[in-house]
Amino acid sequence: MKNKAKVIVVANTKGGSGKSTLATNIAGYFASCNHSVVLADADPQQSSRMWLSNRPDTVSPIMTWDLQPDLALTARASADTTHLVIDTPAGLSGWRLREVINRADKVVVPILPSLFDIQASNDFLIKLKQLCRELKTDMALVGNRIDARTHSAERLRSFLDTLDLPILSYLRDTQYYLHLAAHGLSMFDITPTKIQKDLDQWQPICQWLHAN
């Protein structure tokens, strides 16, 4: 059963794939559109909650829950919440994965271009694709920390093309994500002068998130 709030799940069984970076920027995007946003951190590392703790009062507010990570996977948003973004832990599988996908409207999977990340993600992506189709949940992929000039970037493109899944964008490897994260900010919280290329890369992601 889907929530009234739109639920976006960011998932990858592989740790260090950029789930928190993607989740915080998705939450930042929805907040910049004046939506009522909750960012639920179900990862024991609590990177998203640390990001929120550094978020200044001068930008669009994003709420969270004071819950243990495992409870954040299943907690329900309040009636006034329009968008719930869930940052999931590495190794998510079994009934927990099924439960969180069942409540999701959309699932976004970030993947790094290293050979190890590609190999580690393959079985998960096949299972997740089957699960999303069974539960009628939209799923899409995002290439993360991509240097288009490298062989690894081309290897990732070739791999993703075999999966028969939407590939929303390839986000470049830039220090702006790290610099903004240290201050609790997303790409959508600052003037676009220096990050227009990055915002352009985010446009297809934002369009997909808004689509029914």
C-alpha cells in the first residue's frame, strides 16, 4: 500500500555508492520546490542526518525523524508531508527490501563506474528490477561520480545499457557535492552560476521524479 506522501527510495546493496549524496540532493530539490519534505535516514552511518544537522535556517526546511535506522525504513509520514525520501543502508535484502520497495513510488539506484561496484551491483539490480516490476514501483539508475574521459565511465555505460532500465543521468565527479554537503546544502540551495553543468545533469532526474 502506497503512502499519500510521494515516497522516493534511494537504494544500492553496495556501500559507498553515493546513496546519501543522491538522497540529500533529491530532498533538497523537493524542498526548493516548496514541498513539505522528510528525509528518513535508515543507514547506520547516519550521513543524511549529519547533513541535516548542518543545514542552515536560511534555506528551505527539510524534516527528519528521531528514530533508529531500522525503524526509519518503515515509519509513516505525517499527513502534511508531501515527499518522503528514504536513504537506505548497504546490504538491504530479503523482507526488509521488499517492504521498503512496496511502500515506494520510485526507486533510484546510484552506481559508481569502478569494476568492483559494477560487479557487486549486478545481482542486486536483477533482483530489484524483478521486485519493482512485481510491486509496480518505478525504478531508474543514476551513474555517479563519472569522469566521461575514462575507460571506467564507458564500461559503466556499456553495463547499464544491458539492464533494460531507465538511465536518468551520469553525474560528474565534482568537489561541489562534498563542499555543499559539509554545510548541509544541496545543489538546489545555491545560485547556479558555478554549478549550471551539474544542474543540467540533474534535470532528467528531476523530471522523472515528478512524473506519475
